[in-house]
Amino acid sequence: MSCRHCGSEHAVGTTQCPKTGERMDAPGLIGTRIDRYEVLRLLGSGGFGSVYRARHVHTDAEVALKVLKRQLNADQQMIERFLREAKAAAAVGSDHIVRVLDAGVAADGTAFLAMELLDGWDLKELVTREGPQNPRRLVAIILQVLDGLAAAHAKGIVHRDMKPANVFVTRKVDSSGVEHDFVKLLDFGISKMHASGDVAGLTMTGVAMGTPAYMAPEQFFDARSVDGRADLYSVAAMLFELLANRLPFEAQSYAELIVKVKTEVPPPLASIQPQLPAGIAAAVDRGLSKDKDQRWPNAKELAAALRASVGVTSEAPMARPADTGAPRPGTVDSLMFGATSTPKPATPVSGNTGWVVPTSNVVSQPPAPAPAVATPAAPVAPVAPVAKSSTGKTVAIVVGGLVAALFACCIIGNILQAISNN
């Protein structure tokens, strides 16, 4: 039977849509119109809305239609935040930012964005589907991410939610006939604008915004001071994860993550993957500095360091390494929002001058609950069980855990107090 929620065919007798969880007998958007767009098929869903393949009823042009969740359309502040994405994308004007073609609120109160329909996968999906990746290819992708962020930062716009699921990879042939990966940055919905036309007031002062596993320390503890260097921290966290089989900080809960971000230093990337080029590891380590004044000062300097690490002097797009053996991106079905899964460790490939990061059989863990955070938390790796061989060690670990929990409660209390004061 054809599903009115996702547009797919489900087996007879299916009572709930496998993709959305909605009851099959409940009304859905497939086949309906939102303003001047006919909704064709679900592409992806997230915490605040869903993206559909849709067709303009007058021009027949197909778009990716992002729709705010029905229950959120009564919140005017949420609508303004949702529509902010159109303003931010238009302000940047970079080829590496997804184009928003139209935006508005339909007659029934549904807020929507009509975006260019892309063919490819987001970075999360790409590494899951294609498996092993050459670090050179990952660097080439991140360089384009940095190009898009440099354009945004030049306009006074901070993305604040950089993660693999918001990096979309498609294909493009350059003027010399060389095909390469081409990156589009997604989801400027929680961006912060400092320039003229400031809309930063739409975000509650003091509230942490972003996906916790990739957030810079100041996004947790001093949201007012966030600038472009927070995005560079997130980019470094992404690259660390893609290359190291783990996130910079591993934790079981949001509270534990906050404590680690505040009190610990991520392990040097080279200590986990010593086979990687030293320049890549050094660039990532500096990008993860707790003190933003110790990080890369801007996207262009981080990009220059990454180019040097793989022996590239030109700013021209890098062709995808031929030795990855990876297939082309598939469909736009991966235009989704969510936590990023963790790849397996890097392993050498015979006859290959680079190192690759196997990412097959990736298992995503459910997000940890995150109070006062605008997007779902990324999965975090489990902590090893407490050793039982020594009572003294066990007591020490338990006491340490209680101290960490108390510290986390104090930090969260400070965040909540900041929210109430504003």
C-alpha cells in the first residue's frame, strides 16, 4: 500500500509507517499541496521538521521542501528561527551553501523552505555507504566545508551546528573536465548573525545551541561569546571522528560530556592513528583547543594547514582519489538530519600510498537527552565497566563518578540560571 507519510510502498497490513512512525490511517502530506508545491516523497526527518521531494505546481521544477513540524507552527519564535535559514543562506551567497529558492508560511500556517534538490549523500551517509575513505579525499571535502564557512564568517554568520549530517557531498565536473566531490553546507537554522540585519535575538540568551558531541566549549558555557572559531572546533571534531574511530570526548550522558569538555583534553589524533600524515593530526589537535584563542584564527588558515598536510599548494578543488574504489553518490534520499555514527579504525591498504578509514557496519547509538540544546545529541561511546578486582579501586571510581556528577549538576544549574535571568 502507498504511504501518505513517506510516499513509499509498504506491505499490506502495515499499521505504522516504518520511516516516520505515523499511523497509516492518519492523514499525511504526500499528495497534498503546501503553498505552490505538491509533496511527492519524504527524503528525511529531524527534530524540528522533515524534508520532502516536491514539485512546483506551475513550473514543474522539483525542489527539496523543508517543512516545520505541525506542532511547532503555533510558535512564532520557532517559525522565525526556521525561516532564518533562508536569510542566512541568501546573505552568504557561496556555492558551498545550499541554495534556498523560496520560503514562507502557507495559508494553513505551515512554514516551509524550498531548497535546491541535490543528488548525492550527506557525509554521514557517504562514509557509511562507501566504506573505506582515503584521508586525502576527506581533506578535500573538509577544504570545501571551510570555504563555505569562510564565506559565512565574512558575513558575520556562525553556523553553530557543523556535523557530518550537515555536509552534503555531490559531484561536479570543473572547467578542465575533472570530476570531483562538491560540498554543500546544510541547515543554517540555528546560525548566529552578527552583521547588519542581526537576528541573533531569536535565540534565547545563554542557551547552548548545536549538537553536543561537536560543540566547542564556549557553546556550553558562554554562548554569548560564540564566533567563527566555534565552527572550526566542530570541523576539527568531525575530522577527528572520521579518522580516529571515536569522538574527541566519549561519554555515556550529556552531563558526563559537559564535565569532560570542561576538564579534559582530547587525546592527540596521532596517538590513535599514528599512520596518518603528521600535518593532518597537528591541524586537528590545534582545532580542538579549549581556548578559542589557541585554535586556528579563521577558516582560511586551517584550510592552508590541511592543504600543506597532503602536499597541495593550489586552492583549486582536489579530484577524488582514484584508489578509493568508491561508487558515485546515489540519490537525494540522504538529505536527513541526525547524529553521526562512528567509523571503525583506520587500516592500511595494500598498494595504496594513503590510509583509509573503514566505515562499514556502522552502528548508530541513540542520542543522549540534552537539556536546553537545540538539536539532538550525537551518539557517544559507552564507558568501560568498573573493574571488580579491587574494592579500593571500585570505591575510588564510584567516588570519582559522584564528584563528576556533582560538578555536572553545578554546570547545568549555571546554564539554567543564565536562561532564567534572560
